Amino acid sequence: MTTLSTELLERCESKCELCSSKKELQTHIVSPKTGNQLDEQVALCSVCKEELDKQEGWDANHWRCLNESIWSPFPPVQVIAYRMLKKLSDQNWAQDLMGMMYMEDETKEWAMMEEAEVVHKDSNGNILQNGDTVTLIKDLNVKGANFTAKRGTAVRRIRLVPDNAEHIEGKVEGQQIVILTQYVKK
């Protein structure tokens, strides 16, 4: 838990910038920013922080608080509100709020950055990251290199292909190759 700076505490008036709770406030850095500046941070209560960290199963009723926070003059609050409304777009009220929300173009671009994030998963559904070591689960014919990458081969220090969740890159037998994530396990 990151404590709030004096400036953030003053800006948020000692309340969560999303739901107005005064309990257990903490600093949340709005990705993909670094959080070095005040306008890259949001003050959140522990409930909002826990909900934001979930990948699914959000408490839609809790997020009705966005009815107020979408009007915040602070871009990082707008970004978080926009992202949560997108995640809850199956709710009619969330769709209505999205229709009412206004953001400057730069703020909207920031809000949409996280949406473009690609998640790479191995054959078992484990999330892969740059630098991981994976093992091939099947013999793979490597086109253009005239060899077969054998099942059980460890591929160290993989690199994720940023715009394709099904592709990673790694070296096998000294050759840099693209490997489908469905054929590897972490």
C-alpha cells in the first residue's frame, strides 16, 4: 500500500476519488504512466483498489459511484472511470454513463492504452512475460531453418510479440524463431 502524498491528499480531500470513501486510502498509479507526477496518480480506497485489480467478476453495484467521478476535472480519475465503464459495458447504466462522459483527446488516448494491452498465455493458461523460460510441448518444424525443435526443449528469455497474443519469440538451436503460445508451457 502506497501512502498518499500531501498534494494528492489535498486534491482528493481525504476521500477516494472514485467512490468518496474515507477508509484506507492509497495511491494508485494509472498505467502506463510511471506515477512520478501527481497527474498520473489517483487516490483510491481499498475496495476500489481491490476491484480494479480483478480481471473479471466486478461488483457492478459498487461501480455505480462512477456516476459522480466521471465528472472529475482530473485526467487520471477520468481514465480509471472510463476503463471501468468499458469493463462493465454489459450494464445498461454503464453504457449510459459512457455516453455522457467527456474527455480531452489526450486523456481518451491514455484511457484506451490499457485496452490495447495483449495478454500472452501458455497452453495451460498461465500468463507469460518477457524473459520467461518456456518448454515446447510438441515437436515443431521450423520453416526456413530446416530443423525440428524437439518437444521438451527449453526456450529461455522469451520475448512477447506486442500485437499478437498467440506469438512469442525465442532462440532454439541458435535460431531466433516465432513460436505459437499454444505449443509451450511455463
